[in-house]
Amino acid sequence: MSVFSQTIKETAALVEAALDQFLPTQGGPLGRVADAMRWGALDGGKRLRPFLAVAAADMFACPRTRSVRVGCAVEMIHCYSLIHDDLPAMDDSDLRRGRPSVHKKYDDATAILAGDALLTQAFEILAEAETHPDANIRCALALELARASGKAGMVGGQMIDIYAEQKNFDFAGVTQLQRLKTGAIIRFSAIGGGIVGGGSADEVAALSAYAEDLGLAFQIVDDILDETSDAQALGKPVGQDSEMDKATFIKLFGMDGAKTKAAELVESAKAHLDRFGDASAPLKGAADFVFERKS
Amino acid sequence: MSVFSQTIKETAALVEAALDQFLPTQGGPLGRVADAMRWGALDGGKRLRPFLAVAAADMFACPRTRSVRVGCAVEMIHCYSLIHDDLPAMDDSDLRRGRPSVHKKYDDATAILAGDALLTQAFEILAEAETHPDANIRCALALELARASGKAGMVGGQMIDIYAEQKNFDFAGVTQLQRLKTGAIIRFSAIGGGIVGGGSADEVAALSAYAEDLGLAFQIVDDILDETSDAQALGKPVGQDSEMDKATFIKLFGMDGAKTKAAELVESAKAHLDRFGDASAPLKGAADFVFERKS
């Protein structure tokens, strides 16, 4: 087993256990919204974003009790965004990770509130003293996460994506869209790990450059899988982006061109980590994984 | 003009100008979501919550450049909650502050995203160094706001409210519901002002006690207005809570009993502020205002 495979299994288990503790008790006084938060956030697959945070922090010998909290915060943001994106008013997806999406399992109101609660709890976790004894670090994390996930990050990207349908985007346009919609959170995951680990400004900048290339490669591969995979392997409906005539990298480069572009980005991502030597093996492995993944 | 009337006009103007700066530019690169955020957050009436934050901070001679930021953060949370609550999947309200609600003016997807963006930006503002030079203060603010607005606060209360319809609540039950749904954010407003102003733990606790009584009085008066006011005065549909058979204080106490209870709470709220002497006049005036308001 590669060092990447081993680390991502380890971190996924740590994050799953921590999320289970953070989330309100099933059937408790919060009832339905607690159940919906758990449905939308637990059993969540690979946990790539928390892995990036923990693996980046590991390079600075950061205690995992701290970096797992950063991983949980970014995963809560990721899960809230999936819950809201799946709503009938947005992408209208009934299936997520091979199971009914939150609004199908519960209802639209519960899904909206569960998403709001997860989004809010991400900041609660980062602001708590357990995340880092230095409040400057905690504030830096909260600030970066807010910028990555808000109007000038993920939410802004989602808005552009919805209203960009049937428009002709060039490479710069699609790249900018994906940098906001999915890239900003992937970038936060890596730099969040560097920040909680006490990395220097230069080291955090290297992590940022790595994650920007990685995020774009990730999205290109997502577009490829959306065209070539099947719903069972992917755990969600396929062909929707193409069907809805959304801007994708496949339309720009063709299938072969997209694969070449993704491979280039993965090599570039890894090169940014050379300064960290052998300690960067898990993160470099993640870049290879993003290129090779089948779901 | 009372010191309260003067202060709330001043703070509303300061907050309006600051929100105008914080919010993304209309028609800018973020387009529709920026417009919707502005529609849902600007021209927002009395701005009672920011007033509480600024007036509480004023008692500690806190620079208003700082306290207005806390006020903007809590107002963004308040406005996001109204935008999401008004959605067809939730309360399905077409009218807010006498104007079309955000999803009526734009659409459901845009309203969901605009709410998400406002919620996220509240934490961005608190985490920024301009809010207070001491990161411990900024983290305390972010933590308290997250707790007030999340699963164990506003969102939890909203969830209970939706699923509590047609259930029989006693006074303790309705009080607990309102403490979460509306009280937690009002409490944050007051203690947020105390925290950013550098108040002692005792002083912040006094502000908390004041705000808890005030919040409950506010909600009782809300129930009274929902039965007695008209849509034009209130700027939103009336009689909905009663029609939907939601738990209200009127059902528990009757109209006269509810008025008596609100009056008692207002006196109790003011008594908690006696330790601050004359400096508490604006906050005491707010308590009287809450009781006397007609909309």
C-alpha cells in the first residue's frame, strides 16, 4: 500500500470519528436537523479535503488532534455545499454517494437548515481553543475558510456556474469558475494544514501553489468521469453537466486534451512540494491519485 | 428625541454605510448573487441587533469602527436567516420589509446562495484584524456568534419551530424554542458589544441577562403584533403563525397575559443594567421600545 493510500485511510477514520463526536446526537433534542446533518456528513467516502489538511500539517509535525479539527471544519463546509447544491432549486440531484441526498431522505426545509448548521459549525470548531492555543492561528484559519467558501470563493463560483450555462467560456473563464467553485476549498484544505502546523509564509505559499494545480486537475478529472463513468461507480448521476450544457474542460480540450492537461497540472503540483523532501510523499501521492481515480 | 431614538438612528446609519461597503458591488463580477445579497441586507429598517452591539460597546468606550463591524456581522446572520426562512420550502413568505422577499425578487437558488454568502461573510468580518487587534477577542466573537446561530441556537430553534406546529407547548417549551430561535442572536448582539468593548466576565454576564429578558419580551410582542397589526404596518404578512397553528405566547397567556408578561420582562431586563449607571440609558431605552413598538 502506498504512503498516500495508508495516510488517507488513517485520516478518513480519524475524521469520521471526530465528526461523529462534533455532530449533534441522532434522535436527540435537535431531532430531525441532527439526523439530517449526520446523514449529510457521515460515511463520506475518501475525505480528500481533510486528508490534505492533515497531511500538510503532518509535514510540520503538528499534533493530529489539531489538524483533524481543521479537516472536520473543511469537510463540514464541503458537505453543506453538497446538501444545498443537491436541492431541487439548485442541481436537483436525488443521489449522493450512492444514497438519497439529504432533501430526498428528509425534506427541503430540513436540508436547507442542516446545511446552514454545518456551515456555521465549521467556524465554531475553528474558533475553539482546542484547534490551536494561539488565537492568531485560529483567526487566520477562520478568515481563510470564510474567504474560500463565501462570495469570492465557493458560493460565488456556484452562482457563476448556475448562470453560466449555455454560455461560451474560454479556458481562462472555466479555470476561474472552477478556481472559485471547487478550487478555493481544496486550496484552503492544504494551506489550513500549513497554518495550523505553524508553517512559514513561504511554506504556506508553496502549499497554496500545489493545491491550486491539484484543484484544477481534480475538476478536469471530474469532468472526464462525468462523461465516462457510470452512476454506480460514481455514487451520483452522470452526464448531468454535459446534458445541462454546463461549461466543462471536455468541451474546451476534447477528452484527450483534457487528460493531457490534467497530467501536466499533477506534475506541476508535485514540483511545488519538492522543498519539503520525503515528508511530502503523502501529498504527492494525492496528486497522482487525483489523476488516476475512477470515482 | 430620547437617547435611545437618537442612538438607534445613528447606529442604523453607520451600519447601513458599513454593510454597503462590505457587500459585493451591485452588477459586479458576482452579478446576481451580489445583487441578491444587497437586496436582502440593505435598507433593513431599525437594525435593532447592531444597535444592541454598538450601544453595549459604547458603555466601554469602544471605538465604533470596531463595534459597527460586530453589528454588521450579526445583521448579516439575521438577514441570511430571513432570506432562508422566507423560501417556499420554509415559511413561504413573499413579502419582507414591505418588499418582495429575495426568492421572489430573484429565484430560490439565488436566495439560498445569497443566504449562504451572508452567513459566511459574518465570520469573515469578525476574523479580520480590523475588528479588534487582539485575536483572542476576535475568536471569542466568532465562537459566540457560531454558537448563537447554529444547531444549538437559531437554526436549532427554527427546526423545532417548523416541526413543533400543532404540538402543545407549555411556557417552558415555548420559552426554550424562542430562546433558541430569536433569543440567541439578540443575546449575542449585546454580549458581542461587551466582548469587543473589553468588558469583564461579570459585565458580559449582566449584558447576557439583560438580552435574555429582552429577547423573550421581543418575541412575545412579535406574537402580539402578528395578531393585532396589519401587513402594511408590519411590512410582512400577518396572522401566519396563528393560521399555521404555531406555538405562540398568546395561546399560552391570552392577549392581556402576554402583555403583562412582556412588561415584567422589560423591567427585569433594565434592572440588570443598573450597574452601568447612566451609560446604560440607550440599552434601557431599547427595552422600553421593544415593549411599545407597533411594527
